[in-house]
Amino acid sequence: MNTSPDQKQFAPATQRNREAILEVLLQVLPASGTILEIASGTGEHAVFFAPSLKPRQWLPSDPNPILRDSITAWAEEFKSENIYPPLELDASQPIWPVEKEKLPNSPIVAIVNINMIHISPWSAGLGLMAGAGRILPSGGILYLYGPYKQNGRHTAPSNEAFDESLQAQNPEWGVRNLEDVVAAANTQNLTLHKTYQMPANNLSLVFRRN
């Protein structure tokens, strides 16, 4: 991740995956309402997606104050009236801020999470599922993007190398088993609705709240 003097952070992967992700989001998101992004990171995805997703509202969040400053800086440069200011939100916490203060005009109908569950402890992934189970309405969408093992095996040598590098940084990180993610979702009344093959051996997973 690179840094600029004006608080904007840069994640090179965003430039490579944002158009492919947006193409899926346009197909699967409800037509209106608020989309809560968990672990928004730099904010580059938020400012790219939001204008194309109107009249939906986009609500970014991140637990890292440096990244929330980056989200704000990006949103100030690429203004779109349908982006909320970023929330401080840690997915692993038992209660999220959006549960304490409801959005007045546009309820949360979907949650988007890009490249988080492999670069965080498994507790964050479980917390994400639990939060989605609590917050999403019936028919609400949880969208996940990233690399996954299938049947305990990597789908590409590049994913295996990436997994090794993640675990070298933090033993609690790592590419997750698709089956474990689906099982965790099922315990929160979330059912895998559709899977999309994405560039660079990643997947888009679309869960629907029962």
C-alpha cells in the first residue's frame, strides 16, 4: 500500500479488480437502499462504485483511523452525494455502530466485503457473518470478494504463494476454505446464492439472507 501527502492511501489491487467487481455488484445488489462496506481500506473502491450505483447509498467503514482519513480524502476529491462519511467499525465486535444508530432514510440492504477475511483473523470473518445475520433484512445480500481454497486445496500456485506470505506476516491470516466460509454463513441464516469466477483466481461470493 502506498501513501500520498494528502492522506490518500493507494492499494494497487483496486485498479485491477474494481471494474470486474462493479459488474457483479450491478447484477446482484438491491435496486435501492444503503450498501454497507466492511473494511473499506483506502476508499478507492467506494469512490469508484458509488456514482455507478445511484440511487443506492454507499456507507464505507474501517477500524483503522489512517484508512478512514484516506476514505475521507478520496471522497473529497471524487465527490458523490451518495457516499456517507466513513464509520469506525470492527467486524469482529459483537455489536456494530449501525445497530445503535439506525440510518434515518435508507436502511442497509446489502453488505460488501472485499479482500478482508484472508488478511484478518478468522474471528473477523465470523464477526462479519454474525453482523450480516443481525443487520440484513430478508433477501438482503452479503457480497464477498477474494481468493479461496476449495476442498482444502488452492486453486492456483499464485494463491498458494500468497497464502504462505500472509501466514508469514501473521499466523492468524490466510486464504480460507470456501466450504468453511459457506458453513459459517449458514449458521447466520445466510445462503450462498451465486459464485462468480473473477480475475487473478479470485471469487465473488453472493449470499442471501434467508
